[in-house]
Amino acid sequence: MKKHLILLSGLLLLIFSSPAHAQDEQIFKDALRYTVKIETRVEIPFDGDKKGFSTGAGFLLDENLGWIMTNAHVVTRSPSHISVAFYGQRSQPAEKVYVDPYLDVAILRIPPSGVGAEARSAAPDCDGFPEIGHSIGAFGHPWKFSFTGTRGIISGMTSRLGGELLQTDAPINPGNSGGPLISMRTGKVVGMNTATLDNDEDQNTNFAEPMRYLCRVFELLKEGRDPSPPDLTVMFKEDLEDRRQLVVAKSYLGPDLLPLREDDRILGIEGYDGPIENEGQLIHALRGRLDNAAIKVLRHGKPLLVAGRLNPAPLITKRKGVFVSGILLAPVQYRDRSELGHSLRVSYIEPGSIGESRHIRAWDRVLEVDDQPVASLEQLHEHLRFAHDQQRRVLLKIRNVSSRRDRIYNYKDIYLEVEDLQFLGGDSPQTLNSSS
């Protein structure tokens, strides 16, 4: 408390005032030193991303390494061109170190020399979750108003949107994504601004990735270990009555992997003290434990320890696809993908392209090319290259979900000219243009 002596109408008054506002101002001033503005440009997007230019936020986590944390959707899960700018500085190129396939988080890298003299690493709170009512501030660039702070409270925790997220009434708008959610009590970063409820009747329901989960990814990376979540080809039953139970509906894990069974109720993870009540908690507990995972389950009413290994989820930064005549073909990534059989999916259609003119649509599944099953993207690229050299079209056999009442699928044969052939991701072969 601060004391103020005021002379009023001949009376000397002693007034106490709280320094809370001054503390809040200092917390936001500190945020200026570690928050960055991120610009992303995407030319060929995989599904879930869009072609074009976008702006978001991020925050510096390690000034010595030049590592910056942001949302995966800010830098996209597609090949992209990224630049970052600290407050009062020019933008500079950044590269992806890691993009998570489960949490909406990515780690970027700039040269340590690119971290300005005024910049400082954020102080993350990795120990727990802020309680309901905890005062917080969101920092970022809402609606392109750069380096802007807003205030609110923690409203709760939810797993209704897939992972486990902090809920807040602090305004989070386009441009805030990837920025820090800051405790106004401690000045530490407790989460990362991620999403808002897209509903015209909503009264400020917003969400952030909890810092506790993000810290685990960051710490494993710094240790030189793979932070990837498991390639958990397991379906869980919907928790319709909010009983906070995680029960296996069906497992597609191979015989050499963790032997989970239908109706197994997940109780805990060996070597991990936290509860396992939803998928977000399970994924968090398994990071860094994939080679020797041990899960406590309740099977037929009896507790049992199920041990085995799990494969890491494929790296987003190694994602592959074949782009031809305006369509992007990529493997299906669903957990229950084995139900579909082996095929490629149309992930993106370039407006005005040859592919669009041939009535190819996003989500179409390519079953065969020239009457041959597609064994791999590399094989497909080579086949299309050969067809291009011969100046001939290829025949695509396609299946998609039908809107008719008497069937599940529609089938169509489409002849496609081979132009603008590109292999995306990995060690990409040289681009093949139609003029070559």
C-alpha cells in the first residue's frame, strides 16, 4: 500500500492506495520485451490451413537459443515463409524447430544475434494451472493493433474441444493467437492465447493452451529428446455424462505396440503422479515415455498394468504431399485411418486450376492412378513425372462420401493433365513446370 497525505478543507487526510495498477502496467511493459509479431505466408496449404498471408503473436522463451513459442496454426502445419519482429524492430526470417500434431504449439528459431538488446525471455509458470478467478492479461496484436494488452480472469478448464484448455474471458481476437496469457499476480506466462468461441451469441468465451503442457514440449526439446506425442491410433468413448473418465472404444495399435483393449478404463501412467481423466492429460503424461510406456487400466473390473511401446506421431515438419495441376494429394492422417484402407486424400484445390475444372474436390480419396494402387507419394510423383514426359493424361479413380440416401460413397474416373508437378516436404525432388 502507498500512503498519501492530502489537505482538504483544513483537514489533513491519510489515504491508502493500492499499487496494483502500477504493477499491471509493469507486467505489460515487460511483455513488450518478450512478445513478438509473426507474419506467415503459405503458397500451397495442407488441409486445415489456408493459402495467403496472416499475422499472429509469439513470445521468446530462450534468448540464448533464439527460440520463440507460438501457435501451430499461426505458422501453419504447411510449408510456409515466416518472419518475426520484436517491439520497435524490423522483421527477420524464422524457421520451424518443432510443430506439434496434438497441441496447438510450435517452436521457432532465429539467430541469437537477432534477439535485440532490449528483449528478454518470458518467465513461464510450468508448475500447475491457475485457479478460476485468477486475474490474467492477454498480449498480442488483435485486429492488427500491434502489441496490445487486454485483461480478464481464468473462467475454468475444459476438454470439450479435444485437448485440455484454459478458459478465459480476456478478449482474444485474430492477431492474439500465439501470444502470452500472463498472470497479473506474478507476471509469469500461464498459457498461450489460442482460440475464441466462434458464435455470434457468445459473450467472450476464449481459450488458451496451458503453459504446463507447453513447458513439457519445450523442456524435452532442450534436452535433445523427441517431444512428439504418441501416434495414438486409439478411439475413446465420448464422456457424455462428464464423469471425467477415459475409456477405450477401439484400438488400432499393432500387435507389437501397447496392448490396450476395448473398454479399458485409463487410471494412470506409471511414473506420473497426475490424474488421467481426458485425452489431453494422457498425451501430456506419455510425452518422453513412448519407448517403455506403462498404463494403469481397469479391465473387467480389475486393475492391471499394461506395458509396451508407442510410435511417435509423424513430424509435421516432415509432412509430405504431391501437388499436380492445382490439387494437393497427401496421406490420410486420422486415428482410425485403417478403416479407410490405403489411399491418398485431396487436401487442397487451387481455385481456377485444371484440377478444379475436372470436378476434383477437397476430401476426394484417390484409390488408383492409371489402374494401379498408389503405394507411396514417391511412387506417385515418379509416375506423374513419367506421364508428363510422355505428354499424356493420367486416369484417377476417386471415391468420396455421397450425399444420396441410398449409398455411402460415390465413385468417379477423371482424366487429368500433368502440369506444375511438385513434391512437398522431406527431400523434395526438383519442381517440374509445364513449360519444361
